[in-house]
Amino acid sequence: MTKTLTAWLAWTAAVAVTVLSAAATVADIVVNDPRNWVEAGSIVAWGLTPAVFAWSGALIVASQPRNVVGWLLMAPPILIQPAIFMNLRLDALEVAPTVLTPTLFFSLWYDNWSWLVLIFPLFHLLQVFPTGKPVSPRWRWLTWLEIAMATLMIVVSAVVQEMGPLDGGWTVSNPIGFVPASFFGDTFSFVWTIGLVTLAIGGAAAPVLRYRRAATRERQQIKWLLYAFSQFALTYATLAIVEDLTTSGPWDLIFNASILAIPVMIAIAVVRQGLFDIDVIIRRTLVYSLLTGLLALVYLGSVVTLRTLIGGVIGAGSSLSVAASTLLAAALFSPVRRRIQAVIDRRLYRRRYNAQQVIEDFADSLRDQTDIDRLSVGLVDVIAATVQPKSTGLWIRA
């Protein structure tokens, strides 16, 4: 298959996924009737998530047709589309049907294993990112484990004695079924969980091992992948705490944004567009995340303290404490940011920190130095220490 034809198929599939996702989103809005723009925005964001994955995968396929990473991004949105429309039909059935028609059989069968297309491509993507190949041939056993587990679930889902929607509610007798429902009991659940944990550990270990063996460019690609999943994990952990204290709504949009960032960053890493900007992004994320957390603690602590001190004296103690706490947080923003940035540079970006220190020392020496020869030697030393070129020369016009 030529590169042009492969790219055409990828772009066509992305367009089809976008159209189907838009149709499913409209149907979801009509059925659920959102109460405000936040709920409507959340439905739209979740509905268009498959399109973002599809377009990101198509971009990779168009530029690197032999890299399976692109197809692994496109597989979930393509294969999950039938399940989305089947679920609309299954949700309309409030009671169990009396006859299992071929169409209903296929809908129930596909609904019971369609969740595999959401997680198994992700496991495999972690194993082969960014080249599309495993770390070494010895890692191929993970691929065979994926195939065995998926095949087992797909086959068993077709021959169970009782079939029903994945979310339960009702069941109907399967005329070709011979596997009892007890098959999915404790023993199968334990073995299946062990398999999933093995795939998860293998997927997490593969990028780390590949990073240790990789050259500079491939290391930058892996940094993009790790950054994408780390920001998703951080968002998930944060919202798991926040949603216990507040209602959902805008938090759904934040969580969805963290998911949408994953395929976008993977596409950036594979096509190598702005690849080396990841160090700047990581550095600023660390700085402003820590800064936000510290200032939030300062703000909340000062509000509570001031309310305790002046609440009983001044009637407007609440407003005064909020205003004073806001001014305190604003005043601390710049000095705290510089301090955090210096600590992160010194701990994690030592080379950059050392280079900055050399430049600052040289700038201080310029104030008192008037000897052109010494300045020339100092300038050459600074360039050699910071830029580290193979050779350095200085030409001074007479």
C-alpha cells in the first residue's frame, strides 16, 4: 500500500469518526437535555474526544505510515463507534426482549467486549512508542498476552448462556450459549486481573527502559509521552479530591481536557514538531504548579487566621480578611516564583543553572574590567562553558 493511499484512508477514517461522533453528541444532548451550558459543554467535549484521537492518529499515519502508533490512536475511536449507537438502542429497552434476534445478539455481544478497544491499544502503544516496535524481541510476549486475553473475552462473550447489556438491567437466553455465568466468577476475575496488571506494568516499564537506551531525540519523544500521562494522572488525582468537596460541572471539562492532551502530545512527539520545547513546558509546569499550591495554602491560611483575629471585632471581618489575603498572595507571587524556579533549576536542570550562574558572574565582572584581553578570554570561557561548541574563536575589529 502506497504512502498516499494510506494517508487517504487515515484522513477518510478521521472524517468518518468526526461525523459519527457529532451525530452521537447531538443525540446525547437531545436525550439528556442538559440544564446549562456547562453540562452541554461537557457532553460536547466527551462526544468529540474520539475525533481528537482519530485526527491525531491520522496525522501520524500520514507522515509515518509504517509506524503503528498512529493506528493505535485511531483504533479506539473507529472501533467504539458501533458500540455508541448500539448502546442508544439497548438503553431504549427497559425490559428483556422475548426473542434474541440476530441484530440484538450482535449488539449485546459487541457491547460486552467493546471496552477492550479502549484499553488494549493503549497498553500496546506504551510498549511500542515512539518507533512502533517493541523495546526488544523479548518483549513480544506481551503482545501475545494481549491477543490471548482479547480472543478469550471475544469468544466467551458470544457463547454465554445469558446475554445482557454491560451495565446490567436484564438478560436474555442465548440459544447457542453453553458457558454459564459462573465462568466469570472469582477464578476468572483473579486471572483476568493478573493479566491486566501485567500489561499495565509492562506498558509502564517499556518507556522507562527505552529512555535509558535511547539517544537524545528519542528521549525527547518519550518525555512528551510521560508528560501527557503525568498531567492526566495529576488532574485525575486532584479532581478525585476536589469533587468530594464540590459538585461536578466545570471539573468534567478540566478532566476531559487532560484526556484530549494525550493524543495531541503523542502526535507532536512522533511527528517531531517542536520536539525540544518539552523541557520548557515541563519546567514551567513544575514552577507554576508548585507556585499555585503554595499561594493557595497561604491564601487559605491567612483567611482563616484573619477571620479568627478580627472576626469578632469588625463586622465586615470576612470581606477584610479575603481582601488582605488576596493582596498578600499577589505580593508573594513574584518572589516565590523566582525562588521556586531557582530551586527547580538547581535540582533538576543543573546544566542550565550552572550556565546561568556563569553568565551572571561574567556580567558582574564587566562592571570593573577594562582590559580588552582579559574580557576576550572571559568571553571565550563563558561561551565554552555554556554553549560548549567544538571550537571557539573571537575576532575583534581593529
